[in-house]
Amino acid sequence: MDDDFLALPLTAAADAALSVARAAGATHADVRVQRVRTHSLTLRDGAVQAAVDGTDSGLAVRVLLDGTWGFASHPEPGPDGAAKAAARAVAVARAVRPLNRDRVQWADEPVYPDATWTSAYEIDPFTVPTADKIAVLGAFSQRLLDADGIDHVTAGLEHVKEQTFYADLAGSSITQQRIRVQPHLEAITVDRRAGSFESMRTLAPPVGRGWEYLAGDAHWDWTGELDRLPDLLAEKSRAPSVTAGPTDLVIDPTNLWLTIHESVGHATEFDRAIGYEAAYAGTSFATPDQLGTLRYGSAAMHVTADRTTRHGLATTGYDDDGVAAQSWDLVRDGVLVGYQLDRAFAPKLGVPRSNGCAYADSAHHVPIQRMANVSLQPDPVVDRSTADLIAGVEDGLYIVGDRSWSIDMQRYNFQFTGQQFHRIRGGRLVGQVRDVAYQASTPDFWGALEAVGGPSTWRLGGAMNCGKAQPGQVAAVSHGCPSVLVRGISVLNTVQEGGR
């Protein structure tokens, strides 16, 4: 934990704010001091295009008066600012209370005095000189530029350090620090005669790690991936266009994580399922009246939500409601069995405790229900390899890497593309095709899930920029999954669909 954050007057600020809330008769109040540091780098053809540092910091106070929220923030985490923010939060709650027809019920949670938690990383990237980061990205870029057929390379790196102190009227006092990084490189080949180009990105996902993720091949095989990428891109640029129609798919975790995010992760957010996101991001077909009965997919489908996954982007010790991190089932044996909840929504579902899904991306934003690490579990009995799944397909596609996506406002009908589409013939890979998208409804897609790979195929993917709410907030979330085999999925030819 960084000493300069711990040196802030955290306890004094919390005491000042909570005293105001207690005197006003609040049934719950919490104080959150939050500092989020960001650093991003962008290179094109090895030359630096941008290097940006940012810090978002402040203090937030929430109060619950007669079942009505009040919220206010202040840029400084001192006692004076905390007391002023608490007084404004009380004033907001009193002003809004006559309009509130839905009194907030607050789920119980054990008290956690003097709790601390830090994420699993080895090297704080904010201690690494920017010149060293540029040197690594530049060397990666040059390796690609030196390969035949590569005309341009873009490289990027983003890392975030998030530090939070939380205290509430019940007596919890929690200090946390977590770090996440996202590197990427994209190679581009240009066909000047045809006036076209093709590109391919590295598959390394964003993770809850530090600089060690890029310092060698211990945590990601950068050497191997950068060596393979030019040949894969050259093959893709020469590949024939796909033939549209129902197709058996073997989907790699580097692609499937995004399908999970959109069709399961968002659909099982309880606030969305009961209409709280309807005005902005839509609702969900997976409504609470179907809990325990909705056939989400085949019996091979077991999806968990987990705030404790090692190196997960949504992994934390405690959420912004002061709830300890947990793991639970969302879909078991293909049936919807759970939702993601915070302390205000748990009573609406009739359960006694939140499962720890409250998060605010800034001290100046109110915590909302956000996604846990939502993951498809591997086969617990048979450790099928990806090659085993491919061997079971006579004529199909093996899809690797994510790209564009589209899904409707109920998380029901969707379409996804990818980075690589390898043709399967007679259980073997026989070269790439391109211009591919796969399309389905959520229940049809997961209902077509015939087999999942074993633990040896399970990988974490994820995104740093999942958006939600008004005003908008951004959260980072990971999704683990094995390789899978799904039968008879509608494959589109995107060139033909575009009328070209």
C-alpha cells in the first residue's frame, strides 16, 4: 500500500463525515476516499504518439435517511471537506425524500474494522520509468515491422492504480489498492493494388497484474505471439471469403469471453433485469420471475460470478458497499440460478445478503451495481483440449480473438466477429477464411453448447472499459472460459451482408 495514500487524513475525514450523518439520523452512511491514477502510451511504427498521465481523486459521502439516498463529494479528503460533503448529502436526502416512492432497504453485512487488501501484482508499473515502457513497446513494434508484409504497427499500453478507503456508521474501515494493465499491438498489411488492408492484434488480455506482465515471457508468451502474428496475418490476407450458413464452431477463450460478457454478464445484472438501466443500456430477457426455471443453455453450461479470481479485473477484497468479495453461481446445469447484487438490490430479490457488486469509478460518482468476473467453468471431469474439440468437427470453424460485437437491448439477439477464423475439415485445421460473423439468440447459442474444454484450456479475457449508468461510469471486468464446441450456429459473410 502506498505510503502517500495512507498518510492522508483518512480516519479523521471519516469521523467528521460520519458524525454529521449520525447527528442527522442517518440509518446508514459511508465515506469513500478514492484515488485513481492512470497512465497510457501510444506508439505508431515505433514512434511515440501520446503519453498521458491522469489522477482522479476526492472524497464521497452517502447517507440513507428514511429510505432515501443523499450523495455529495469533495475534491479534498480532509475533515473540513468531509463534514461539508456530509452536510450536503444530508440536504440532498431531505430534499428528495418527499419524491421517493421506493424506500431503500439495506442488506446486512458483517463489520470489517481495520481491513486491508491489495491485488496480486509484482511490479508497480507506476515505479517504472516511462522511457523503459517506451523501449519495450518500441522493441515489440520493431520485431513486427521487421517481418515481411507488415506495413504498419500500432502499440499501446494502459495501466491503472486504484486506491480506496471506506468507512461506515456500522464500524467497517477498509483500505484497498489494486493495479491493472492492458497492453496491445496491432499489425497492418496493405494491398496497394487492391486499395485494401488487413490487420491482426495480439491476444494478450488486460489483467490484474503489474509491469511483470510485459517484462519477459513469464506471464504471457510475447516472443511466441510476435513471431507467429506476421504469418497468421499473411495467411488471413490471402484467405477466401467464408461461405455463409449453419456452422459448427469451436470458439477459443480469446473470443468467447466477449460473448459471455454481453450475453450472460450484463443479462444477469439484477438492476438491469428489473428495469433500472432501461433508459440507457436496456433491460434483460433473464427476468427474476424465471429464476430457477429459465433454460439459459445446455447442461454443459456452468457460469459463476466471482470477485476473488486471482488477477481478475473485477477482483477486490471488498466492494464499495463494504461487502466482502464472494463467488456464486449464475447459471448451473444450463438453468438461471442467480444474479449480481449490491446491498440495496439484495432485499428486492428477497435474499439476505449482497454478493458484493457495488462499485464507483470515481469519488465523484455514486456506487452502482457493477459486474463481477463472470466466467464459464471448464469440464470438471474430462480435460478435453482444444484439439480434442476440433477433432469432433467434420466441417466448421475455429474462432480466435475478439473484434466487433452487437447485441440488442434485452441481451437476447447478438452478432460477433473475431480476429482469426480457421477452417476445420475432417477434424483438422486447413487454413483461414475471412469476412466471418456468427449470429444467434442467447438461449439458442448456449443451448447449442455441446462440450466445454477442460481446465487446461481455461483462460481469462476481459475489458477495461465496460460502460454503464447515467452519468456514465467505466469498470474493468474479466471473464474466464475454456474452449467450447457449439453446433449449427448461423455464420454470416460480412462482405455479402454489406452489399459488396
